[in-house]
Amino acid sequence: MQGKKDYSEKLFTSFQLSYKVPPENFYRRLKSALDLRFMRKLTAAYYGDCVQKSIDPEVFMKIMLVGYLENISSDRQLLGHCAMRLDILYFLGYDIDEQLPWHSTLSRTRALLPDEVFTEAFERVLRMCVEKGMVGGRTQAIDSARIKANASMLQVPIHRGTA
């Protein structure tokens, strides 16, 4: 007899994200390799003392890292991608029922921090990954360029006027 899967959402469930992300998963290994506590000290001078809390600088850097690793440049797409991936939620320290930051929070935080902060943070993250054996080789090279081209495979006749 042919089976039929019926889906009904559970009102209560016992679910642990850590059980669903296998030990060999890249983001699980990255989570154990990185110690981003330095981000608090590195970014402290750029935050005020008002009552409203901002995004955790460690979480911000992890989200920026995911965008870099997944080649996602849109903040909306990035957060949508993060929300759909259990391994990335685990890496970020969010549970499946927790709301991720708004996309506008990412762009405001990015504008708040100078380039030197990003440079130092990414250099330290790379160093940690190398020390944990997650990055190997003698040379690392990244090259990317998006170029809009006005190109067509169709042969377009050239109209020449008569003189």
C-alpha cells in the first residue's frame, strides 16, 4: 500500500539544534574554532551608553563572515539565508524560534564601524582558522568581479547610410 505523509505542526516540541548539526559540519567546526570575544573590546569605542541595546558585535561579525563565505552581499538575502539554515543558526548562537536581527541593523552597524575594525577582525579570524587547521596551503587568492556586459550572440546587421 502506498503511504501518505501528513504534516501537522506540533504545539510543543523537544528540539535541540546541536543534535541536528553533525560534528563534521563546517559551521559547527567554525564555531568551535573561533573565539570572538575580542570583538567587544575592538568595537566598544563606537557604541554609545543609551538604554537601547544594539546587535551583539560577535553575532554581527559571524553574520558578516557567513555573508562572505556564502557569497551573499544583500543583507536581506543574508538574513533570509541564515534563518533557513540550521547549521548557521547554531553557528550564530540563535535557536530556531529566535528572531534574527533586522537587515537595517546590519547596514547601520556596518556604517558605524571603520574599515580598520573589519580588517583587524578578519585577520584575527583567519589566523584562528589557520591555527585550528581549517585553512591550509601556501597561497590564498580570491578574485571576483561582476561586470555588466552589453553582449549578444545574435549577429546584428550594421546599417550604413548612403551618401
